Amino acid sequence: GGSVLAAQLAVRLGCASHFGGDWAAFNFGTKGTSKDGDRNVAFTSEFNSFGHCVQGCLSILLLPAIEDACARAGRRAEARALSCFVAIYPLYNILKRAILHARSFAASSFANNGAEWAIGFLLGLAAGHALAGVLSRWWKPEDDDHAARTKDDQDHTARSAPNDDFSSVVELPSASPPPEPPNDPGRAETRAERVTGRAQIVAGVALCCVSVVSAILFGVTWDNTAHGKHDDAVDAVALVFIAVPTVAATAWLSYSRWRGKL
């Protein structure tokens, strides 16, 4: 859902000239349908601009390798809960613009504010893949297997020791197996981890819904601009806005259900 939304906003930025903007300056054009409206510019020198970006960067916690690293630190539930906040701003953004600027949604500040979040979302994914590569050099699954085998050998040696009076080896009763280590990524999930895992699915569904609704609103209000431009070629862009996220969201939900995640 987040990736589809980012693709939508990239297309919207590429069509900035339709709204009197400039894609190279991250200027999405004039806000609303009045020529005297403010400019929809992303990444201005305001706290909110970077706040949107930081929220998008939480996507780093969605990568399995990063989640496993958090699980090894005993913080899987906390990481999952924090990652759900990546969907908060897109939900707020779509609700606010759909209510206040339903007739000029394509020319509203949804695009530039959403672009700030989308850049953060993509940066988080990129940083997560880079970090996963670093972690893979420090830790490999077979290292845990080797450590487990070494511990078993040590336990066996402690139970089987040579007697000073006899040359035979005396076998002591086997001890009960040690409890499952709490920081093993492959261990059974706790209740908190199962709950936060379902919350992640809800957040993913929410992002898919945002992308579908925004696509429809983009397509319906595409020509409601301050410059009154109309281009038949843009109708194809509006169709893509509607079709791509709908197909992507349907495919993702179908795949998730098939995998038994829902």
C-alpha cells in the first residue's frame, strides 16, 4: 500500500506542470482552484515537513531482517507496534483533504505532504535493506545452531565425567531440557507479539485503502485546477491512478488470505 501510494505521488509530481508547478523544485502547483492560492511545495523549512518524512521512515521496521534483529533483542512486540505508526499520517492526510477539499483534491496539499511521507517511506526501506546486509555479516542463522550444539555438548560433558577410582564413565541422569531462549527469532510468539502482528496487517490494509481512495479522488478532480487546463492524455493518467492501486491492493489481500495471515 505504501509503495503504491508513493508511485501515485511520483506520477502526480511528474504532472506538476498541469497544476502550474515544477517537478524539479518539488512544487506540485497552485493549491485549490484559485490562481491566488498558495503553492504546494514539499520539504519546506518547517518542522511538519520533516515530521512527515520521519513518520515514513518507520517503514524500516517492516523488513523481516530488522524484525528478527529486534526479536533477538527481546523487542519484537515493541518494534511491531512502532511500525504501525507508519500508516497514521497517510490516514490523517486522506481524511482531512477528502473532507475539506473534495472538489479540488488533486490540487490540494495532499500531494506535497504525502510526498514528504513517501520519501521517508522509501528511505526507510532502503536503509532497512542496507542494515539487513550489515546484520547478515554479523549474524547468520547457522551461528545459533552452532551455539546450541556447543551448549548441548557442554551439558553432556558435565553429565558424563570420568571417575577418579574407576576407568569407566558414569552416566548421570539426564537433566530436563533448558527453556526456550526468549531472544530466539524462531521461538513461538507471545500474546503481545501476536496482537501487534495483527495490528501490522490492519495498518497495511489501511495503506491500501488510502491508495485506492486517493486514486479515485485524483481521477475525479484532476481537471479542477486553478489554471483550468484540460488534456485528453491526462485521462489515461487518471485511469492508471484508479486501476493500479486497486489491482495491487486486491492482489495483496488475496495473497495474504492465501498465506493464512488474515
